[in-house]
Amino acid sequence: MAVIDNVSANGVPPHLRGNGAPVQEELTLTDLKVTGTIPAHLDGRYLRNGANPITGMSDHPFLGDGMIHGVRLREGKAQWYRNRYVQTPYITDPSRNILDMDTGLGDMAMSKANTHIFGHAGKFLALEEGHFPYVLDGDLNTVGPTNFNGKLTGSFTAHPKICPLTGEMLAFGYYFLEPYLTYLRVSPTGEMVQNTVITVGGPTMMHDFNVTENYVIFMDLPAVFDLEMAMRGELPIHWDDNYPARLGVMPRDGADADVKWFDINPCYVFHPMNSYEEGDNIVIDVARFSHIWRDGAMDFPPPVLWRWVINTKTGKVSEEQVDDRPGEFPRVADSVIGRKHRFGYEMSAPELGGSDSPLDDPGAIIKYDRVTGARTSIELGKGRSPGEAVFVPAENPSSEDDGYLMTYVFDKAKNTSDFVIFDAQTMSQEPVASVHLPRVPFGFHGSWVDASVAN
Ligand SMILES: [Fe+2]
């Protein structure tokens, strides 16, 4: 991997420049300036995770320490903004190395907890795909790692799916030693009720997966664990042209023998938008990279939206490019996860895939109408960069897109950030409300956690 070589003269790697730079202070701000009107029915927290190295330095964008940036909304007010490190063992002892085979990678409590945050069964869970989840409280204080009362024996993805119909949390874990892949199912009340080893051809990086009303779909793609790279202290994943790309379809309560595998063209997908069943077909919309990190290269073509349709009867998979505008961090309304979606949202990402300033200045939130084929966008203008847009429904929503898109927007000229609430239905360029904040560094994923889910 080229990260170590790709350092400027002043020693700052690309992912830590500009708004990639970590913040040092943990703040609690209660007297927040707001422009516009915060919808009064919103009662909960917008929470976003990201990598914020406590030492100020990390060798790779994925390896910084988890920091949550949160805004509490209630009764039309932004009650607080606070940012908190997830208190992992790396915070008390920053000399620990997550890539150390025995301690960092080998100890499931040694998470960086830096990738995503969910509310489920009354708990806030900070997630990173190589380890156990970390439980936080409603003020973003760390409670500690959880192994679901001993039922979780390996890693837990940062991209579980919470079924809007059953309340179950469907998940998986992958690892560089056998078992390479484990399917995990958590009940609506937070008990782990299934832990099933799934047979795959090798240790691949499986960042996310897909669910439908009856199935889960694993993405076994050619980004393969590399022991030699691990020994060199690099992020231990390489692209393998000889590793077949496959999708594995399994009933939600199925066993290893129930998985049906379908070959697809080589590609990499960090994030699907959503998936659903339609007759014998399983439809999956994804932000698709043609390849990643081939021969160690950090620059590769940017992701664009594709649709896969698996015909589970004939075994044929059709693969179609939907759009040529680069986009990543796809989301749908939580209410349609695993069900047929009409609308999906992405962060425009011309810089994703490698540049001097990865994640810098993407400048837009994109909305796809998968029925009409229309694409609309909120263009923030040069120097204004959003993060992943999280959809939150209106009070009595009249349609799938009747609601809001929430994210942090960084303003390069002011060197500050806003928490913004846009109208998802109209995609008006003007936010419904902006809460003015200090600079919030770029991060990964977030959630709206309604106070009825966790508080
Ligand atoms: Fe992700």
C-alpha cells in the first residue's frame, strides 16, 4: 500500500489534511446558534462516527480512533452538540497497535470503534468491523465493549441491518483466520440468537452486506487478507484478480448449507444502497468500484451506482450501471431497509478513489428516484462538503421521501461546520435548519437515533 510513501514534505498524509485533520478537544456546547426552524417533532440524536487519531497521526484513513459527533434535538431546539472519543484501550495507551496480530487484531475488545453508530434495543453501539461493538450512553460516554453475554465470539460488522418489520438486527463478522465469515442475528430485544459459520473461499474484506424480507446476501469480493502486508504493518488487504466475485444468498434463519452462491463480474462494493425481493428476483443497488487497491495503488476509478438483479431460479445475475456521477455512502429511509425502495441518497464523491484530498470538497447530496430514473441534487458549492446524508421521516409521512436529510457540512472558507437538515422531498438547496458548530472533521457513518429507540 502506498500510504506510507504518499506523505507530503511536512509529514501529513492526505487523509489528515484539510477537514481530514483530527480535532483534539472534546466539547459540550449547549448555547447553539440556529438558522431556520428545527422540526418540533424530532426527538432524538443525530450521531456520526469517524476516525480521529488521538496522536494526531494515523497511517491509514481506516485506522484512527473512533470519535462520535452528536447533536441532540428536542422540542424544536438543538439542546447540545458534543464530541467524544469512544474510550477504547487505544485512548488510554495510544502506543498500542491495532494491526498487531496478537493484541490488536487478535483481541476482540481492541476495537477502534470508529466506523458507524446505531441505536438498537435501548443501546447506542459504536462499531468497527474487526472487533466487538462498544456500548455508549446517551451523552456519548463509553460503557464498554459487548459480546452479547458471551454469544459473540468474533468480530461484528460496522454495517448491521435493522429490519423495520421485525426489529431484528442482522449482522455478520469476518476475520483473517478461520472461520472467515460468521452470520449473526440479534433479536429485537438485543439478544444474539444466531451465530452461524459460513463457508467461503478465503479471508476477504467484507465491509457490508444486504438483507431482504426473507434473505441475507453476502458479498464475497476480491479484496483479500494479506498476511505479508500485515507483517509489514500495512492495512492487510490486497486486490486478487484470481479470487472469484460472488454473492451468497441465505434465508435469514438459514444454515451454511442453505447459502446459494452466484458469480458476478469482479468489482468491489463497500456499501450497498438497499436490496429487496421481487418475485424470484433479488434486486440490489450498490455503490460499485471496478476494483480497489490493485497492485497497492491508492487511486482507482470512483464508485458509481449499479443495480444487480439475481434471478434465484435461473441463477443468472444481471448487472447494470445506473449512473455515471460518482457517489458513495448510499442510504435509504430506515423504514424501507430490505424492502422495495423508490428513493436513495448518496454523497457526491468526485474525489473518492484517490486524490491529494480524499473526501475533500465533494459538494453535493444526490437523490435517486429508482422508479422514474430521475436524479436530483443539493449542490453545496465549492468549499462546502457534506458527509453521508441520513434520512429521517417527517411527523406523519405521506410518502417514502417525506422527511429530512441530516448531515454535517464543512465550510472550507470559514473552517467551521454546520449540522444541516434538508428537505428530502423537495431537495431544496436551502436547509430547513442549520445548527452552527465548530469544525467537525470528515468521518464515516451515522444514524438518527430516535429517543424512542435509545435515550
Ligand atoms: Fe462503511
